[in-house]
Amino acid sequence: MSPGTETRRRTWVDVLLLVAVVAIFAVPLALRLNTEGQPDGETYAGSDSTAISTVESNNPNYEPWFSPLFEPSSGQVESGLFALQAAVGAGVLGYVLGRLSDRRRREGDSGPATPPSA
């Protein structure tokens, strides 16, 4: 395969991946699934609140087994802590992937050495 053909193929793959990512985010927003009777702010409520409402509707006498160790004082603090957790996780993941990539590149560069000629 010629270098020009490979470049064109890679460009098409990149474009298709970009379209797929945009579609993954745009389609649910455009369809607005499961929004019957919900105010706009609750359309995309988290799974925790959805689970709580489902459990309460199925079993009104349900009592939780334990209480949280730490409960944030407001939604903004909770959101900030979640963003911090996501950022730390992304940093750790990026570091690990970078180290693995660097290790693979170094192992590829240090291929079989030829003995020096005497």
C-alpha cells in the first residue's frame, strides 16, 4: 500500500470516529428519551436518584442499611468532588498509558544489537 493511500485511509477513519463520537452525544439529546412528565432539569437525573425513586415506589417501607460516611452540604460541592474524582482518574489513566507507550517504544528501539566488528 502506498503512503498516500494509507494517509487517505487514516483520514477517513478519523472522520468516521469523530462522526461516531458526535452521534453518541447528539442522538440521546435529540431524541430526549424517557422525558414524559419530567421537568427539564430532571430529564437527565443521575442513576442514584432514579434508583431511589424506583425503590421507594416499589417498597414504601424500605429502610436503607447504612448511611453515607460523608454527605456534601450542597449539590455544587458534590458536583465538584465528582469532577475532582474524574480528573484524578483521568490523570492516573493518562500516566499509565504514557508509561506503557514509552516502554513499548523503548523496547522497539533497543532491538537485537549487532556485535561490533573487530
